[in-house]
Amino acid sequence: MADKLHFSLVSPARELFSGEVDHVIAPGTEGEFGVLANHAPFMTTLKNGIVRVLEGDSVTMRIFVRGGFADVTPDGLTILAEEARDLDGIKTEEITSELEATLLKMQALDKDDTSRATLQAHYDYLESLRAALAH
Amino acid sequence: MPSLKDLKNRIASVKSTRKITKAMQMVAAAKLKRAQDAATAARPYASRMASVLANLSASAGAGGPKLLAGTGQDETHLVIVITAERGLAGGFNSYVVKLAKQKIGELRAEGKTVKILTVGKKGREQLSRDYGDMFISHVDLGDVKGGNYTESAIGLGQSLTAMFDEGEFDVATLIYSQFKNVLTQVPTAQQIIPASAPADAETVDLTGAIYRYEPSETEILETLLPRYINTQILSAILESAAGEQASRMTAMDNATRNAGDMIDSLSLQYNRARQAQITKELIEIISGAEAL
């Protein structure tokens, strides 16, 4: 029995996952990387993409994250995502309607509004999420 | 001695006040549940972020970015006061304002320049009496719907970082009410710029291990710090929102109880007066009959 990796994924809104797993694959800005138990201490920023949780050889959970950080310490892996969603159980139509709503909100704002950049990031995130769902 | 009619009117008026405070208490209780859930849900992220930052800053040393190391000066202080949009929440807003005033007083006594930024209407109202000329900005939470403060917090965080880059202040401190439980909210002052990892954040002992960074350590710190500040602001706003509802619930519960007590004592007074009047009428009748 191999060692288990303690993995937790949190977003500002809530803690999405916390528990023991075999293997996690995450999208780092400089390339996708996998973390197993007893990984060397390591830290990286993340890009938009899918975090996969594996038990043995099968993927048990797929979470779509927007940016953030992954921190590997001797205690385990922590992913701090700006935004995160469980890919199982969301539908393309929901994302499409949310995309439209965000676009409308963005158009309603002034050019130099500070929250514009935030909405833009949210929009990009939804768009890449839709692309990921299409596969 | 108030007349019977006066007493009756007063009882009716206190009864309708009690209805209102009772309703406010129930609304606050319902909102508290949601605000408390939001505040608790945001805690893991904030504490993880703090421990990541603690690890990073421990290894980065003094040569880190300005947001972490500071400007090297300690002249201009920005005080960010987070209060509620509404009153009728017991001493909730006053406690925060009291701490803010104390803090501002201390800083001024040391000869520092103080700037004030308020979040929430009540803090601005109470502080503007004494420090109206020190205000630089205000964030209104009145039109935020459904407790979604993320956008306000990120907006505030971004403008703070921008102001800091332009050298408008050296140190920023958040003053807000921390939600301990329904009965206790603790007014807290927390320095957010230059960012300091809280002393109680868990750090991992990395002696002997080589930490690898991708991309470089400084780049990670530069992306992490603004987010850390946003997170701190967001969690402060959420804590404050939960505290506001809890405080209002307690205050309205007390008000309802006080109204009940008042109704009891007024009813007693009313009944006595009525009885006295009946007795008086009876005496008049009896003495009239005896005179015959």
C-alpha cells in the first residue's frame, strides 16, 4: 500500500475538497505536473485548467480552476484557486447563459471601472471552461 | 397620573414596537445564518493563504517586493474602517468606531499623517464628525446583493495596491469587527500593507529541504501579495457582515424583551387605575344611597 497524499483545494468561496488521495495532476503556468505522496517541496502558480484527482489509475474527480497557486509541502498539496468548479455535474448550457450574463454586466460598466478587469477574468475563465467541457 | 385612555394608547404603541423589533430579530436571525456560513466558508482559503505567505516570506527574507517589505518609511498611515450600512445593531458600529478613534488618536500623537477610508455608511457618519478632513475614499456596500462582497473586496484591494504603488501611504491597517460567535464580536485592528503573515499561521518546518519555485520566488510573491490583500479584505468584510447580523439579532431580542416587560408594567398600572375608578364609582353610589 503506497502512501497517500493529503490534498486540499480551496477557493475564496469555500473548501472544495480536502482528503487523502493517490495522485493529483494540476495545470502549472510552466506545464502540467503531477504530485504523488512525498513529493519534494515545490510551489507554482496555476493557469486556467483542469485539476485531476486520481485513485490508482482512474480519475475520480475533475475540478476546473482559474489561476491561483499550488503549494507542495511535506504535509501535502494545497491548491488555492481564484475560482473553482467541479466539472462533473455542470452543463454547457448553464455556462453559456452565465457567459452571456457576464458579458451584459461588462457592457453596462464604464471603461475605467475597477471591477471590469475582474469580470473580464471571470469571462475568460467561463470561456475556457466551456472549451474544456466541449472535449 | 395618566388617564385610562393615555395608558391604553401607550400599551398599544409599545405592542406595535414589539412587533417590529420581533420581526427585525427574525430577519436578522435568518440573515445571520447565511452571513455566518459565508464567513466560515471563506476561512480555510484565508488561513491557507496566510500559511503559504508565511512560508514564502520566511524564505524570501528582507529583499522581497515592496508590498511585503514596506516602503522603508512609517509616515503616512491609512486606516480602513469596516462597519455596517445600517444601525439598530446595538453597539456594533460604535465599538468599531471607538477602536478606530483610539488608533487614529495614537497615530496622531506620534506625529504621523493619517488618512481614513471607510467601508459601510455608519462608520463614515460617526467618524466624519471628528475627522472629516482626513477622508480619502468610501466604499458603499448598500447596493451589494445577496452577501456577495467579492467584487467590492477585489475592487478595494486593487485600488489600495495602486495607491500604495503611487506612494500615497506607507502602512495600511484594517479595523473591523471579528466574528467570534453570536454573542461576541471583537473589534480588531490588523495591518495589511506591508503584508505580514499572522503570527499564528501554521508554517512548515523546511529545514534541510529545498523549496522549488516555478516561476521564480519573486514572481510568485508578486502575484500572491495582491491576492492576499484582497483575501484579507474580503474575509474582514464577511466577518463584519456576520457580526452585524448577530449583533442586531441580540439587540432586537433585548428590545423585544424590554417591550414585553414594559407592556406588563403598563397593563398592571392600567388595571389598577381601572379598579380604582370602579371602586370610586361604587363608593359614590353607596354613600348616595346611605344619605337617603
